[in-house]
Amino acid sequence: MSEMKLIMERWDGYLLSENLEQLKDNPAETADLIEKIPTITDRDELQNLLNTLTRDPEIADLIKSLGEIENEQGLQEGELSDKILKTYVQGDIAVQNFLDTPTGQKVKKYGLPVLALALGALKLQQGGALSPEEVEVLAKMALNKISTTDLGGAVVGAMGTGA
């Protein structure tokens, strides 16, 4: 039985990796995937999903950029993503010049669905679980229901000027 489970996990990982580009271009499918993450109880399946997401160059690039922002701001690992998500949940968004930063430019280039996947992957990578509120925020982000201007405000707020 475990061989069949392993085969199915590998197949699911293969399908996701083969379709990730199309997934990133389809906000509704991205939101569906994000909403599915908390329902995954098998550690191996969750790790396969995380591995697939972090192998994507755009997602990996945003994860790296968010990590660099954490380092520049002296934040602990995972603190920035938590603060960004918390800022959205509270609706406390200060509009700033985030979009002029290198990370902001990447977000504009890659799009909010890719950022949603990157934030979700970052949270999982750092050992956290997505709360229902965070899933809701990431799904809205994936569906482009949060503007990039508001996103910039949330990131800047998370870095200490409004969170």
C-alpha cells in the first residue's frame, strides 16, 4: 500500500510542477491550491508541494527577496511574512513607495498570484501552518482582489511603519 501512496505523491508533484506556469497565470486555480494547503495532513505530500513551489524560479526569487528584506530590517526568520499577512487581516495598510523597490518591481513583474504562492511557501518552509485568516488573505491575493499599492503598504507597514 505504501508503494501506491508514494507513486500517487510523485504523480501529484509531477502534475503540479508541469502545470505550475499555467497555475500561476490562473488566479482561481492558484487560490484553490492555497485553500487546499491547510487540508493536507500528510507531511510528505506537504513537503512535495513545498519542494515543487520553491523550485519555481519566480517563487524562489520572491522568497529570496522577502528574506533579504527581513535581514535588512533585522527581523527574525518568518517575521516579515507573518507581519504582511497580519497587516492584511487587520486591514491596516499604509500606502508607501514599496513598488519602487527591487522586490516591489518583482511583484509587479510576476504578479500577485506568484506572490501568494511565495508567501505560502515561505510560511511552510519556515515550519509554520497557514491559519484560516492567512489562507483567506493569500486566496484574495491570488485572485488579484488586493491591489499592488495596498500590497506595498502592507509590506512597508510590516517593516515597522504601520504594523
